[in-house]
Amino acid sequence: MSTDTLANVDTKPELVRTLHIIYALHALGLVLGAFGAASVIGSFLFGWPSIIAVIVSYIYRGDARGTWLESHFSWAIRTFWYALIWAVIVGVLGALLAIVVIGFGIWIVGMFLLGIWAIYRVARGWMNLSSRTAMPQ
């Protein structure tokens, strides 16, 4: 189905509400990192709000099958897992290069950029949900 076709399929209002909660939980995880003791990406990956958001996304994704909302559940799930994969890559690369001191810079810059990327993904998803637009696959 094309994105235009998916957007025209009737959706359950409770799924839209659930997605708003998922995006809010992800945003809360990011905000807690920005204003707390943890890093933005650390709070996003290991804080309860985002972990709960991913679990809820997996639970309700099947209910949205064949609708434009399915793309939002997948977007939220992929955002979390891609962030985790990139955080591991940055962490390992930084650890390997810490011997020559630039590893610390890689950690700082890498995690900062990853935090910005996560903020972008959550904001874009939430804005598209509000405008009833499917996310790209």
C-alpha cells in the first residue's frame, strides 16, 4: 500500500492516543537526560520512559497493521534500536581510541550528535503523527 492509501485507512483513536503517549515517553526520556545527571542519549536508552515506550510500541504495533499508524510504531521502535546500536559503536570506537586521547572526543561528540539525532527522530515522528502523516519506511 502506498503512503497516501495508508493515510486514508480508518484508524482507531485509541491507537493515535497510544502513539502520543509513546512519543511523550520518548521525549520525557530525552528531557530527563538534558536536565538530569545522565546524558541525553544515556537517559533515552536506559531510562524507564523510553524502555516502556518501546515495549508498548511492540505490544500495539500489530493492532495498527495495514494503517498509516503502523509506520509510527516502527519509527519509534527503530529510533530506540538504532540509537542503541550507534551508542555501542561510538562507545567501542571511543574506547579503542582512548589510548591516543582522541577517544574521549569521539565519545563526547558522538554521544552529543546521537542525542541530537534522537531528539530529531522523536520530534519528527510526533509532528507527523499530529498531522496524520505516515513515517517513511
